[in-house]
Amino acid sequence: METGRRGDGSVQAERAVLAAVVLPSDSPRGAHGKPLAELRALADSAGVQVVGEIVQNRTGFDGRTCLGKGKVADLAAMVNELRASVVVFDHELSPSQLRNIEKAVSRKVIDRSELILDIFANRATTKAAQLQVEIAQLEYTAPRLRAMWSHLGQVTGGAPVGVGTRGPGEQQLEIDRRLVSARITALKRELAQVQARKVREVASRCAEHFTVGIVGYTNAGKSTLFNAVTRGGAFANDQLFATLQTRTEAWNLGGGNTVMLSDTVGFIQRLPHHLVASFRATLEETVHAHVLLVVVDASDPNAPSQLATVREVLASIGATSQPQIIVLNKVDALRVREVAQPEDPRSLEAWLVAEPGCVAISAARGDGLDLLAERVKSCMLGEIREASVTLPLRDARAIDYLESRAQVTDRTYDESHCTLRARLSRRHMDAIIAMGSRGRINGLEMHEGMAQLWPAPPQRSAPRIPLHERLHADGDSDA
């Protein structure tokens, strides 16, 4: 092989040929004649120079080489002609497929998962992110060791090694596997300590503040939105996975209302499960946020399927109980596309019909941010009610909280209690309860009084129809 050994997963500055098999079920990915568009974007993000592409339409993967035999020969000729040093497959390859393809093309071969891991490895800057990435890499590598090493001769024992080591020894492969297993165990132990601190920090922040998490498909403009409404500091760039660690800043919504806003790692189709598992602590901000802003690049033709992917990932990590606001970003670019392609069904009007309550913005230009702040403030405060709240005088923290956050119109005191007449929201009372206060509201126990003031909303009778299903109910598969 022209390049280094198989275990060197780095692909920066290499010349690459992209390869993929398009199955009948993959029609959404190949909707616009660009089945390798996302893989190319990932390669660009990794610093790879893409010099060629090869795609084969098949009803199923070839068990030995993924592509068919003829296409593998075409691939070998292409990499020679284009002087490529690596082949990147848009699928997760088995160890045997890796061996067989590398033997056929005489080049290093990596798959989609390994490319994403390489991006994460180069972008990880915090200790937690570095630990998470290394664990994911090792868990990906462990079952593929046989394909990565050629030195599988046996280690022989003998007198210089010591008593009990004579005999045929063990294969180098088994030594490597044992070393990988031990390293994973040590890393997970260290990561558990970091994660425990992170979970405590998130829980404390959620108890003291109203928290909002920005989530969405990678490169949807999450960090640009974050920088637009806070004092900034998040790295924003037009590339996939520009953000790998969570950043949290205060967002002033106006009227003395402030929330803590968190920018999180982006999602992607077929995100390697090793990464989802390793980055679970990073996603704690998402799981525990009071409200989620689901940012969608409305100008991307594949936005409906990207939104579906985000919802699948949110469901997989258990982030489904809190309100979600669909934020249609880059609507300025969407309007430009609408002028150029007036017949395109993925219009702003289609989004507004398919996703009731969504907010259209342009984070880069600042359009719609005031409306978004009002929507978040509405979620934060809920419906405002006038009530009498009686608190023990020893609950000075709770009394001060209501005095500073709610609109207090009257106050009376006796020897042991303070009664405040105020216009307040359920959020205010939730915060009072979180502080451990055992007061009363309108003369009733806290929970009973809150249930009377803010009854639980009725269950929705009809489910919402996702945009990608509405747009393609006629059989079109462009999403």
C-alpha cells in the first residue's frame, strides 16, 4: 500500500476518492442527484481534498467488498489515475470488507464513521471531549484490529522472558486487544469523574435558572444564533461539526428576564453510535433544558429529512418532555431560492403550515430574533396569574426571589409569615418549590393551589404531520 499502515486514521490533507452504494431505501439521500454531498462536506470539514467520486446503484451491499466486483475494479483504476491516497466509503464497513477493499485498491480505506471520528479528534479541545473521542475511537477500532495490523506472528517465550513464558506464546493480535480493552476501561473511569461533575453543574444550573438548549443538524447555524443573542464566544464556521463542546451564556430576553442558553454539538444522519454514547454527558444540557430551540437550515433542500434526524436523536437521548420551538434559520437564503425556483414545494409557507408555531429568522442578519425572544419568554413565564403567596419569614431567599422577579402589588406580615399579592407565573412558583419552600398559595398547599391556577393542558387529539411526510405524500422522495 502506498500510505502508512491501516491503523493511521488521520486523513488531513490527503487526496481522496469518495465511494457509496445507493440502495432503493436511500432515495432521500440521493434526492437531488448528489448522494455523496454530505460525505463530501464531511471530507472538506476533515481537511481532505476530494479528487473523485464513484457511486453504484444496487439492491444490496456486496458482502465482500460493499461495491460490486466490477465497480471495485473501476475504483482501483480511479485511485491510480487520480493519485488518491485514501478511499472514503459512505457506509460503515465490516473488518473483512476493509481488508478486501484495501487489497483490491492498494490504498488506505476508511468508512463514514471513521471519518467523523477523525473530525471529532481534531476538533476536541476540552478534556471531556478528548476523553469521549478517544473512547469512541477505541471502541470503533477494537473489532477491526485484525484488519489494521500485519504483524500477527506469535510472540515466543524463553529463558530471557522468565519462567512460565515458554511455549508458542500468544498472537500479537490478542496483546493489542487486551491493551485496547485496558485503555478503554481506564478512560471510562476518568470520563465518569468528569461526567459526574458535569451532571451536577447542569442540575444546579437548571434548578437556579431557566435553561434553553440550541439543537439541530450540524451546520444549521446554531453557533451563529448563539453569538447573535448572547455576548458570543462560540466558534461559528460554515463547516460540519464546528462546535464539539457545550457553551453556556446568559440571554437577556428583555423586561428583566434572563435565561441560560447552551450551544450544543450538531447532529447528523447515521451518527456513529459510539459517539452518541460517549457524548451523552455533553448532551446533558439538551436532556435537562427547560426549552429546546431546534434550529433548521430552511434553505437546505434536505432540511425536512434533517429535522427528522434531529428528532430521532433527541428521542434516543430522552430529550422529548420539554417544549420545542422550531427555528427556521437562513430564511433570507430561502427567499432567494424561492425566487429562483418558484415551483419548489419547500417554501416558507409550506414550513409554516407543516410546523405550526415555528419562528423564521436569519441569525446572521438578526431578522426575527425579537420574536424568538418573545416566544422563549412566553415559555419561561407561562400564563400570568394574580395570587396571594404566603411564605415563612425564614424563607428569605424565596421572598426575595418573588420581590425581584414577580410583579408584587401588596405585602403583609405577621410574626412568622409574609403574604405577597403578586402577578406571577407557574415558572415563578416552580422556582419557589425548588428552593424547598413550604408556603401556601391562595390559602392552599403549593401544588394544589398551582393546579387550580394553571390546570394541565388537554392532550392533543391529532398528531402533527411532519413536513417531510406532508411534502412527499404524493410519493416524491426529495427530502
